Amino acid sequence: MKTRHYLVRGAWLSVAIALCAIVALAVVLGISYDGTCGGFMQFLAAAKPCSFIDYVFTNLTLMALILGIKFWPAIIVVLASPMVVGYIRDRRRLQVATAAGNIAR
């Protein structure tokens, strides 16, 4: 059975990249917490008091939607690149192993 060590590492790296981006955005949002939520458009609704968790969750959701709609091709490229590189490295490793007469493990 062929194992895909580098592909799995690439998948974990993609997960780590996504988590680091989320944590960094949450830290930036946490720094700007002032105790109120909403109030982006004053003529629609005024800012109201809210907890820190509500503030971070709602703003993370909003940012994810906006950034996901605006930059989805770049997000896909950044998250797929480690897996593609891992797949290519696994293929090369398998080719070298079969050329040498060994079975890849």
C-alpha cells in the first residue's frame, strides 16, 4: 500500500495556516473590543452592549464572509498549495523507490 506522508503533512499544514489566520484575526478584533456590538451604520441601528465572545464571533463571521467572497481564489491557492506540493513529493519519492527496486513505505 502506498503511503502519502507528504500529502498528509501538506493537509495538516493547510489546517494550521487556516487556524493561524483565524487566531490572528481574532486577536486583532479582540484588541479593538470596546464593549459594544453593531453600529456599523448609525442610521440603521446604534451600537449596543455585548460580551467579548459575541463581539469576536460576530465580527469573525462577518470578516470570513467578506474575505471569503472577495478573495476566494487566493484562499483556495494558499490552502491547496501545501497539499499539491506534498502530492508531488510523494510521487517523486515513489518513482525513486520503484526505480531503485524498493517498495515505498
